[in-house]
Amino acid sequence: MRSLFAWIAAFLVLAFLLSYWKWIVGAVVLGIVVWGVYMATTALGHKRRDHLNGVRARQSALAARAQIQHEQYLAGDERGLYGNYRPASLD
């Protein structure tokens, strides 16, 4: 009796697959497209975050260097006025 139910279930599944195979293929393709879009947007988000972190690091380094040069200028040090690039001597 179990064998009969197994054969009937297999027949119904096969009939379902043969009747709706276009819908099943469409659902699989749609799933793949959605997954691809998700992966692409995630990768772009990580790339943008990394870029912004780099920009913030460069701005922070520039601000720190400016603060050091400001403190040197206030102390009367010539490096505070010209920074790392002093003008050429005209003598």
C-alpha cells in the first residue's frame, strides 16, 4: 500500500513539474537575478565605505599636520610658517 502511495505522489510531482515548468524556470531565473543584484549592491557598498574611510584618513592626517604647523608657528618656529617645503634661498 505504501508503494502505491509513493507511485501516486511521484506521478503527481512529475505532473506538476511538467505542467508548470515554465513558471519554475522563471522563478529560478528571478531568484538568480535578485541574488546577483544583492551581491552587486553589497560589493558597491563595501567599496564606497572603503573609499570614504580613505578620504577621512587623509583629511585627518592633513588636519593633524596643520595643527602641528600651527603650534610651531605660534612657538616662533619657521617650519610652522612654511611647513615641509621651505622656499629656496635667493642668496
